[in-house]
Amino acid sequence: MPTRALDYLDNVGRLPEGSTLVLHDVSWGDYERLVDDLAKGSHRRVCYDRGRLEIMTPLPEHEISVRLIDALVRAYAEQRRLDVENYGSTTWKRESLGKGVEPDSCYYVANAGRIIGKRHNIDLESDPPPDVVVELDLTNESLGKFGIYAALAVPEIWRYDATSFQFYELRGHDYHPVFESRSFPGLTPAMLATAMEESKTDGQTASLRRFRERLL
């Protein structure tokens, strides 16, 4: 690995939980090498925008929230008979745009059928992006990533800040707040926020059970 990429890894290795490292003038090749190396057992999130590299190390509660959101989405999809493919924190990138990003979670819904069986071979130069990405703003601000997601043509973003959810829909080149998910018809930010709050006092199992009951 080139010396500069090794220097990046050394800096990343010193990052405490809940912190963010920003580097500038990073080449596409170094970005790809760094992503490949961090994929080996790392929970860090990396985004890249034409030379600007940002690396975030989540807190433990970050991952706990992501897992519960995934469970709520799965419950909703089962109840509404929606086909959903969960791609977690997969790296989405396009060299032709000089952009790459890793959400906290993401889902294919409308395009689920197109990517089944392609888990390790999706190429955004020819394949569709995920229909929904999830960003948790527990330790950092995700709004700076919206331009990357717009360039990659991701239709919908969900943000969660440990208290409330916001849904955003891509219209043209910008995201606009909406009060219901396009990909999950009938699902609102308030429904997910209520379930997340209940999990803090009554536990995840009780929260998920009540969420399912409210869908009946």
C-alpha cells in the first residue's frame, strides 16, 4: 500500500469513538484502498467527495439504533407485503463522479428485484442506487452528505437524531422534507420515532411488538 494511504490508516486507528476525521486532497485510488482496508472488521463510516475524505467512528449506541431501525423496517415490510433488500452500510461510489458514501443502513424496495443475487457485484455506473438510505446523527451531522446522495440519485433519505426522524425526498438535484415515505407507503417519521422512544424505556422487544400491533 502506498505510504500516503498507510498514513491515513494510522490516523484512523487513533480516532476515538464518536469522532470524525476530515482529510483533503485524497486521491480516488487512496480512497478505494482505504475503504477496502477498513472493510476488514471496521465499523467506521467513510464518505468521499472529489478529494475530501471524511471518516466517522460511531458510538456503540449508534449500532444499537441501526439494528432496531432495521427490525422496524423488516416488520413494516412483512406486514405490508413489500419486497425489501437490506444492504446495511454498503459503500456506494461512482468514480466518474468522484463521490462515495456509506450510510448507516439502506434498503432496496422498488428496485429490490433488480439486485437480488448481486450483493457483491452492484455497480452504480449501471445498477440503481438503494431506494432509501438511513443516516443517524447521534455524533455528527449528515446534511453534508446530501450532495453526494443526490449525485448518486438516491431517492430517499431518513435522518434520526436520537429523538426524532426526518424523511427527505429527492426532487431534481435537492432533497425536500416529506411526511410519508415514498418507498414505504403509509410509514411516517413519527411512527419510527415513537418506536425508538419506547425502546429506551420498555426495551426493544416490547417496542417492536407494539409497532407490529399498530400496523394491524
